[in-house]
Amino acid sequence: MEDDSRFADFVAERADALLRYGYVLSGDPHDAADLTQEALIRLHRAWPRVRRKHNPESYVRMTMARLHVSVWRLRRRERLVWELPEVPHRDALPSEAEQGLWDLLKRLPRKQRAVLVLRYYEQLTDDEIAGVLGISSGTVRSHASLGLGKLRSAVPRPQTAKGRAR
């Protein structure tokens, strides 16, 4: 009974932060909610063990990152498309300044995006990212380098008074 109340307290305290993390990973509020819900279900099943031996939040975040990558693997050949509404609807999650960068992040392959999110949003080391994604540290560095290179090439450079980039 005490375990259930501690789990409920954890969910009440950390659910919003986990939902934001899911959004940064997936780029879609609905996928973020699904990731969060599935990870919390898995945490509940493992709660007694995780609470005693591990940090529950890191367990959930690792689970979310792994679920995100596995969903990508399942969907990479199948893309569900519905008719678009006449008037587009956008949730006001990122600001206008962040939207351009977010659009660029969406264009990256999922593993590159996951590595960049885990590195810069979660501030994990390469070894920690490798553990979360189940890949080598060298592959983490490769994905990070490729992803950053694509982002740098897509971001317009500021112009100086003479029209040359700084």
C-alpha cells in the first residue's frame, strides 16, 4: 500500500516534466503522451525493484528513449496519413524563436535526434546515451556529429554589412 502511494506521489510530481521530455524526443504531443504513459506503466510494474535499487526518474527516461527508438523501428516503413484539416491546428508548445530549430530537428533521422536530445536536453554523457539507446559510444559521437552538421548547414548565417557571413 505504501509503495502505491509513493508511486502516485512520483507520478504527480514528475508527470509534467516527463511529458515535456517525451515531446522533445518525439516532436509530437500525442506521441509524447503515449511514450510517457507506456513508460509509467512499465515503471509501475517494476516499482518495488526500481525504487530500492535505482533512480525512478532515470529509469522512466531511459524507458522512454528506448520506446521512442523501438517505435521508430516499427514505423520506419509505415507512415499513417489522414486527410489534413482545412485549418491547421498547432499547440503552443515551442516559442516562435524555437520553432525554426524544432522544424530542423524534426528533419533529422530519429537516432540523430534522440542523441542530440539526450546530449543537450538531458545533458547525458556519450556513455550514458550509449547505454540508453543500446549503441556504442562511437556511434553516439557519430550520430551527434552528423546531426549537428545537418543543423549547422540548415541554419542561415547572419550577414555582415558587406554581405559576407561572419
